[in-house]
Amino acid sequence: MSKRAAQKEAARVIREQLARERRRRRTLWTSIVAVAVLVIAGGIGYGVYAAQHKSSFATPPGSVANGTGFATGSGPATVDVYEDFLCPHCKEFEDASGSAVEQLASQGKARVIYHPIAILDGASTTNYSTRSAAAAGCAGAEGKFREYAKALFAQQPSEGSAGLSDDQLVQIGTSIGLSESSFGTCVRDGTYKSWVQHVTDEASAAGVTGTPTVKVNGRQVQPTAAAITAAVQPGGSSS
Amino acid sequence: MILDIRRLPVRRWPAVQPWLGTLVRLGLAAVWLTAGAAKAGDLAAAGRAVNAYQVMPYDVAKVVGAALPFVEIALGLLLVAGLATRLAGVVSAALLAVFVAGISSAWARGLSIDCGCFGGGGELAAGQSPSYGPEIARDLAFGALAAFLIAYPLTRLSVDRWLAASDAPAGPTPEEM
């Protein structure tokens, strides 16, 4: 190899090394930028969620001690019923087994706690799940939670619709004897919407991932009158 | 007329590959943008969808559910721009692997949930049966797109390509080296 050729060869090697170095630095910096973009995006997501999620909430008077629902009756067993007022299977459950569960409460066999949760806001165009559950909170504050809940299920709108309007929610209340002024104001102001968020959050934390969910003494059972009644019997919940 | 289909693609591959890469990149971007946008509207629901897999405490699921839609959107934007394409491909493949693992685990444990991949999620109503098989197949197909970008990250109409071009020396001046 001539001296001239060797010089050219050396220059080529150096050029390639410099090019590799530039490529390495370019990859490093674009990677740092990309990772930063992803991390910041995740942080923004959590920030948006935290801003939407109110940490304080108004608990309707008359709700259970931890504020996650309304109880009826008393007894050795505890039955937790989680329902969304837009959920068609919850209406089916109420139609088929609602009165049997109420009987367990009235006969002193169980304390039944109804938790109105909102997990189907995406299935109506007006967040009907949250609005209806908040209205049920208003009814509960005046001692008529269960009556109002049953009236809501009787007039359940279909999934994908706009649901019932606030005026209709108020009307259902006045039809069962709630006052237009106090109950109506409570519904239209959405006083207990933040409470519904709390009830829903606590249900999720308790492992509720769908509706209707029924628990007897903390254990999930099939949402049928037979299964609930069997689990409520002494020793029944161990099955 | 006889068309030699075995030789044709091989000859054209160097010309076709960067443009095919652009299509793959934009396709995967569309997947992430759609998935992220579908979930970003209701972050609480996204958290519940994660919670339905029952693999982490709800407090953790809430954070994952809130962060994930925005990470997906950011990943989609990186792919649209073609910035750090190989890294975006690796992150895509990793996320999809986690999703496939989650769905498989839900399947194996006999859970009956909606994967929540494009919004929705949570336990299925009585009478509805899960579609874990198609959900996994879909994620694997998206994974194939990611794999293509890991293998061939330099695509047309990308920031990566533009950066590479503008970073190169102005001209062939070997004597200065």
C-alpha cells in the first residue's frame, strides 16, 4: 500500500468513527427526549386524574358509618349489595331477588347495606350513573333511600341513552313523597356526586369490578335469592 | 406472462422498506392514539379496568389507569413524528407484552372481564363471555408492527431521518479529516 493510499484509508477510518460517534450521541439524545416525553405524559395523566378526583365529599346523613351506603334491618349476617342504577342486570336482580333480600333484613336475619356505585357513566351520554346515585343519596338523606332506589329501577333508562333528566329524577322523588324544595335542590345541585365517587372508590378497593355484586359477611356470592339466603344462614357463608 | 414473485420483492426491498416502515409506524401510532384517547376521557374508569385484572391493589391500579392512556397517546405522537422510532418500538412491544400477560393471567384465573384495551373494561355482565383469544391475537399483531420498527427503525418522513441527514457532514471533504 502506497503512503498516499494509507493516508486515505486512515482518514476514512477516522471519518467512520466520527460518524458512529455522532450517531451514538443522536440516538442517546433522541432516546432521552422520548423517555422524558413518556414519563411526563404519565405524570400529566395522574395529575389530571388527581385534579378530577375530589378528596373531600359530602356524606348524606343516615348513611352507614364509613359513608359507603345505606343500611336496612339488622341481624347476625351482613349483606352488601353493590348496584349501578343504569345496569340492566341490577334491575333483573332487583326484580327477581330484591324482595327476598329485603325480607332477610326485615326478619332480623341480616343487615343489608346498599351501595349505589357509578361504573357505567360511559354508557349514558349524561353520566346518568353518577347523577342517579347522587339523587339516591339525596333520598337517603331524607330516609327514603330504598324506596327511591326501587322507583329508579322501575323506570330504568336503557344503556346508551341520555338517561333520565334531573327533572325526571326529582319527579320520581316527589312521587314517593320527597319534597320538591329540599330533595329537588339536592338533586339539581348534585350535592352528593362527590359522595358517589367515594362509594365507587371504596367498592373498587373492596374488589368490586362489576354490578350487581353481592357479598355476605365480606364474601362474594352469586346475586340470586337462593345463594344469598343460603349464605346468610348460620355457617352458610363458609361455603 | 411469468412473474417471478420470489425475486421481485428482494430486488425492491431496499426501496420499499423505508416506505413500508412509514406505513407500519403510522399504523402503530393510530393504534396507540385510538387506545389512549378512548380511555383518557374517563380516567377513573381506566383505573377500575386495571383493577378488574386483580393483579395489584386498587391504589396502584388507580395510578396505572390514570397514567397509561396519556403514555399511550405520547407513544402515538412519538411514532407519528418518527422520533426515537426504535425506542418507541421497544416500549410498544414491552407494553403489549404486559397486556398479553395480563389478559392471559385473567383467562387462566377464570376471570370474566373486558380487557379494557380500547376503553370500557371491568367485569362482564352475566351471560356475556370474554373474548381473550381474539384480544391476545390482536395484541400480537400489534406486536408484529412494533417488531418491524425495532428491526427497521429508519423510515421515510420521520424526524429520525431528518436528524440523521442534518447531522451528516456538509460534503465529502476527506482531506480535512
